[in-house]
Amino acid sequence: MNSDYTQLTSAKRQELLAQLRSELDAYRQKGLKLDMSRGKPSKEQLDLSDGLLACFGRIATEKGAADYRNYGILDGVTELKAIFCDMLKISPSELIVAGNASLNLMYDAFQRAMQFGLLGNPPWNEQGKIKWLCPVPGYDRHFAVSELFGAEMINIKMTPEGPDMDAVEELVKDPSVKGIWCVPKYSNPQGIVYLDAVVRRFAALKPAAPDFRIFWDNAYMVHSLTEEGDVLLDLFAEAKRLGNEDIVYQFGSTSKITYAGAGVGFIVASERNIAEIKSRMTIQTIGPDKINQYAHALFFGNAEGIYRHMDKHRALLKPKFDAVDRILTDRLAGAGIAAWTKPRGGYFISVDLLPGTAKRTVALCKEAGVVFTGAGATYPYKKDPADANIRIAPSLPPVEELVTATEIFCTAAKIAALEVLEG
Amino acid sequence: MNSDYTQLTSAKRQELLAQLRSELDAYRQKGLKLDMSRGKPSKEQLDLSDGLLACFGRIATEKGAADYRNYGILDGVTELKAIFCDMLKISPSELIVAGNASLNLMYDAFQRAMQFGLLGNPPWNEQGKIKWLCPVPGYDRHFAVSELFGAEMINIKMTPEGPDMDAVEELVKDPSVKGIWCVPKYSNPQGIVYLDAVVRRFAALKPAAPDFRIFWDNAYMVHSLTEEGDVLLDLFAEAKRLGNEDIVYQFGSTSKITYAGAGVGFIVASERNIAEIKSRMTIQTIGPDKINQYAHALFFGNAEGIYRHMDKHRALLKPKFDAVDRILTDRLAGAGIAAWTKPRGGYFISVDLLPGTAKRTVALCKEAGVVFTGAGATYPYKKDPADANIRIAPSLPPVEELVTATEIFCTAAKIAALEVLEG
């Protein structure tokens, strides 16, 4: 157990600081180059999908697949749609399977709303300044999209149950509030699974804006770190039950199932929404890469194939999350300067440090050769009002590097905290 | 040689009409279902690239390629960029290699100009009604993009040398004219190769709009039907020589080199333009499907590999173009009711029928079981003012079907002409 840093005498703090600084210096002299900045799968995880590459070789001789080499089919190949429909409990008319990136689908959905408007409503471009709800901490690439399109981003506090729904319900009374980013299962970066009650409140949401959309980025739907997994209530089904299904755009991809750079992205929405999206998408493209889609269908076989594949990812990821948690516990528990999440899935651990120390901690880590996601990145405009949150991405480095990087992180966090406490 | 329909007596026309109608009726009774509507590669052409599928299998063991399975690299893999740079005589900083569709790149380029503006100029969305130059006949999917974004499309007459440059130079004096669609080599649908003088005038163009762009869709750059091929003057190089390189966005893809549905698209532009595009693209996506890109690099080997591969396409396509031309000549030459192009490359033959007979001809063909591209499709808003132009796409059907379809086309065109001449 660590002593509580906030209760130490100044003399003791000075002593500790000197000791920690020399510790960091020792790391610095090792000339490390470690990258903990992004939620990238490791080489071993990517290797799990190399069977996919062999599936490409089978396509030329697979009955019916030959036509997939040609133009056409805007919403994806039948075989992969069937697998996703089974996994998502939807019908093919509610699904578009597209290119390699769900981020691209989200950006394009945002762009079309800006340019053309949604279901008969005026383009967002013509509705004055629009606003967007951003649960924080959250995913920097989401915030970058809404920022690029000039939306005013409003922070929504994340609770352990999901976004603060009282705030959401209050804010959507403003018709210039057009949407919200959500990563509802194993949220980025905290790993929170939205409670059923939260999902139900989303499903029943009645925003003043008729063209409000929940951007439901279900990026980690099958990415559990436990064997039993978590069950997220199905927002689309709930909204449908209430006749409110037009409010949802659900996104997902196989980026962290097969290859991060060459997976398959998809969007789930009501038939009305899908028809509108397709009517515009058909001007943008003749169709997606159906060869990659079909290879995925061959590789998975069926929805069960996806779940079994994810078991293998879990076996590789779980020890890494455990290692980080173990070191954080060893070195920071009880010190009163850090709290962190213990996610049951997803790709990140979220750490809240002593306010005012996140930037300094990341800078100290960088000096010692370890790159973390920039402090503030988990907030809109990269502005963490408390300068406290840091996202740890344990997936990429080998465990040994992960251990070193996390140790350095703890040392840096302690130094930054002591500096602030000393004033 | 056919008799000149415009010189026949009415009695002779009536006799011919009866004969042609019974001819068409005979076709109708065969219950044919032929599709000549789109420029799709044939099965045999697609088979030429099945070696590509085997290249995927090699990726897992190729040195350095393993990282391509992960996130990153916004502008494409080094190896394929190198091959395209060699083919296009450009440097890697002037190139982005992206997803499977150059159409998507054109749409996105248009969208970014609408939403964000180009090189410091205001978004097109904020500049009132914009106008766009459309050489006609042209490519329907181009026109669909500018129409979707609400641009007012202005027809520019195509000459055998390229677009009417006097008209272009005059019209770009209007600052609301923001761009032009061009398929400069083996143009869609006429197969025209822009003369050097035309390309030079494009390179030297000084539009009133500082944010004017030539959308140079070099879709058929290596798609010759002759062994020697045609040489298109390099617009980008010419523009660069004049310090005018920001005016060009050049597009291309391997859609008609490898697979129409699963090729690789690219954009060539000045470093300033590329930097701007990347600054926005990096919000839209983490990167393209690099696995497909790398498989293409393995498959081609080098630029020479692309040229040798195109020889095989030519061997399959040339007989089809010849067959269509032979039948058109046999059945329509001298009749005074049709003129058509004899392209040395590309995917189409353009036929100009007697004014007022194109729609009727396509309708008659449809009755007889042959689908042609809708009359008017080669014009903005699908409005061919003369109702004369029809695009024939010889690539997809087997020669036997092609012969039947073209014969039916000739019969239909004659009926439509005689109906009009009879008044």
C-alpha cells in the first residue's frame, strides 16, 4: 500500500520527489521508445486473422462469388450481411456493409446531414450553429469529426452507468442540438457498459430537433475481456418498439476483429434512414470492396465464428489489461492521486490523475521515451477542464514493454502530483 | 451500302418500316435478356486478375507487409505508390492512394470544397449558386455528383479534339464557375483523346474563381485498343511548368485494370492540394485498405506489369469493339441517320442518331429484350437537347450476344428514324 501523498509533510514530499526523479532519469537513460498512444491490435492479434488472407485465394472458385469482382451491390454482399444480421438481430434492409472504416461511415453520415439534411429537414448547414453532445471522457476521433464540421461540442459527464441522462434529456430540448456520440459498450476510454435504464432513456428520447441522431458507435460489441461477456441492451430494437427508430445510427466494424486497416465497416439504421443514405451513397460510389467482404464471410462462416474468434483476442488482451492494473495498483493505490477503471472489455483503461497533472505526466513520460495519448485528447477541443484524464491503450506493446511503460507512467504521475502538492 | 433514308420516297419508307418492324418482332419473340447498359468488364477480363487473389495469401509472410494489417498510413502503401508514381511521373507527395473507387474520391473532393472551401477560399456552400462545366456527351456519374451538390451544370460541346476550349475560356471568366469534368483520354462515351493543344489550354487556364478545379478523371489512361496506344499530354506536368498546378485534381483507379469492384483509386494533385486534402481526410479515416493496395503492388510488380496486363485486356476488348463497328457499318453506314465514334481505347462507342430518335430507339430495344444506357444519360440532368446520343458499352456481353444486341439496335434506330422522317 502506498502512503497518501496528500497527507505527507513537505519534507517527505521533497524526499520522494528527489527519489522519483532519479528513478525517471534511470529510465530516460535506457533510451526507450515505447508507444502506448493508440488502441492498435498487437502483431499476435493480427496474426489471428491471417486465415482471412487464404480466403481471398478461394474466391475465384467459390460459386457465385465471381460476380463480386465486378461493379455493383451498394449495400454489401449477401453472405456477410447475413452474418452481421444474425449477430445484430436485424434484417438486411436495416444494414449497409461498406468499406474498411466505420469512422468513414460516421464522417459521411455527418457530412450528408450537414449538406443535404435528414428525412426532409433542412441541411444542418442551413440551420445556424449546431450543437453536439459529447460524453466525456470520450473518443478523440469522434470529437474531431464534430469539430471539423463546426458543431459546438457540449460535454456530458460520463457516470459508471453511462452518460448523465438528466443532462442529455435537458439539453435535447434545444433544437440546435443535433446529436450525440456514444460508445455504449466498453466505452472509449473508460470501458463503461451503458446500463439498460440508460439505453431505454436513449430509446425514448424525444429531442426538439426532428433531425437529431444518436451516433451509436458499437465499436466493441464483441470485445469482452471476460468469458461470459456483458450484455448491452439493444438500442435499435428498443427504439423500434417505441416507434422511435429513426433516431439511431448504429456503427460498427471488424477493425478490431480481423485487421485494423483492412476490416469491414457497417451502419445499422431504420429502413427509412437506410433508404435515404443509399439514395446519396449511390452517387458517391458504385459499391464497396465486395471481395474483402466476401473473404470475411468465408473466414467467419457465421456469427458464432466471430464469437469464437474473439475468444482468441481475449486470451491475448486479458493478460495485458491485468498487467497494467497490477502495476497501477502496486504503485498508485492509496496514494490519493489517481483513480482508474477496470474494464471488462474494449481497448482502454482510463486514469484520472490529480487535477492539473495530466499534461505534465504525459510530458514526463515522453522525456523518458514513452508516448501516451496526449492529455486532453479524451475531451472535445482537446481541453480537459481538470487536466486529469489519461487514456492507456494496453493492446499493442508486448507485456514486457507494457510493464515498463506503466511503471514509468506511475513514476511520472507521482512526480507531477508531488510538484502540484508542493505548489 | 445502305440507301439514304432521308432521300427515300414515303412509299419506300412505309415498306421498310413494315419490314423492320417484323424483324424487331422476330427478335422480341426470342425472349432475349441482354444488357449493354454499363461499362462493366467481362468475366474473362476479371479472370485476368485472379492472380491478385493469390497475392493476398503471400502478405502474411512478406517482409514489412505485416504492419499493413494494422491502422495507419493515410496516403497509401509505399510499394503501390512507387508503381503509380512511375506510371504517372509524379512524386509520392503528389499522390494519395485510397479505397476502391475513384468516384468516391471525386465525390469527397467536391464535398470538401462545398463544406470547407479550397486553399483559404470560402466554402462553395457559402458562395451562392455555383456552376460547373460539363463536356457533352459525358459520364452520367460525374453529372450526378455535381447535380447532387446543386451546381448549375453548363454543357460544353465536345469536338474531336476535346472540349470546346473557346467556350471553356469564356465561361471561366464567371467566378461562380468552379470546375469542369474531364475524361481526357478515350473520353466517356466518345473515346476522344484530348489534343496536346487542348491540354495546354487547360494547363494555362486562368479562371476568375481562385478555387476553380479541373476534375481530370484519367479513368482510361492505360486502356488502349491499339498496340501502340495514344499519348495524352500530361496536364499536371504542364500546369506545374506554368506554376498553375493547384488547378488540377487528377483521378484514376485500377477498377478496369484489376477488379471493377475491388480495385484501388487514387488522386494526384499539387503538394499544397494534397496537404489540404490529407488534413481533412485524416478526420474522415485512419487509413485505406492497405492489404488490397499491397496485394496490387505484388500483382503488378512494377509499372511495366500494368502495361503488360492491359495487353491482355486489349486482346479481349478489341474484337468486341470491332464487332460492334462492323455491324453498325453494315447496317447504318450511308443511311444518313447515324454517326458513331471509332475509339482507339476506353470502354464506349458513342452513337449520334437522327435528332429526336434516341429515346425511341432505346425503348424499342428494351421491348426486344436489350437494355441500353438510357437515352439522355450522357447529358447533365439526363437531358440530351437533340435526343440523339446513345452510349454503347461493348465490354460485358460475349461477342455473340453483342452481335445480336447491336443488330437489334440498328433495327430499332432505323424504325425510329423512319417514324420521324414520316412525321
